[in-house]
Amino acid sequence: MPLTHNRPRRPRSLVGTFHAKTHFSQLIERVQKGEEITITKHDKPVARLVPADRPLREHVAKVFRQMDVLRKSIEAAKPQDKTNLKDLINEGRRF
């Protein structure tokens, strides 16, 4: 499942339940274009319409865990001595 989308995200919109019921097909068209719509009842959020191709939170969390493992393995592979690039360049100039 792709984690990025080519289309830009639009801001979330708030829509009352009556409006959502009477204009459902229009809301679906907006969601297909990438918009997220929050449906409210008495000004309190009760539901959200989001694009179906949006990645699930579990998938995103898994990717972040994998990134943490990779970052830790890179940190562990770094040389423990404090050699820096300038020292390496100067050492190469000696020969």
C-alpha cells in the first residue's frame, strides 16, 4: 500500500448530518479528490469520510518502527573513534 499520494491534501471540512445526508454524492466526489470531511451532530464530530487509498495507521506505525530499527543499526555501525572528514583529508595529503 503506498504511503504517499501525488495529490495534495485539502483541509478538513465540517459538515452537519443533515447536509451529509442530503448531499452525500457530492461529499463522496470531494473525498475522491483527497479531501477529508468530518460529519458533525450538534457541532460535535461523529464520523469522518476519508479517501479509501489513505494508508492505515497500523501501516504507518509499522514503517516508523522499521525506520527506528534502521536508524539504530546505522548509529551502531558508525566508527567509535572521533575521526572527522577534515582529519581524513589531511591524512590523505601526507602521501
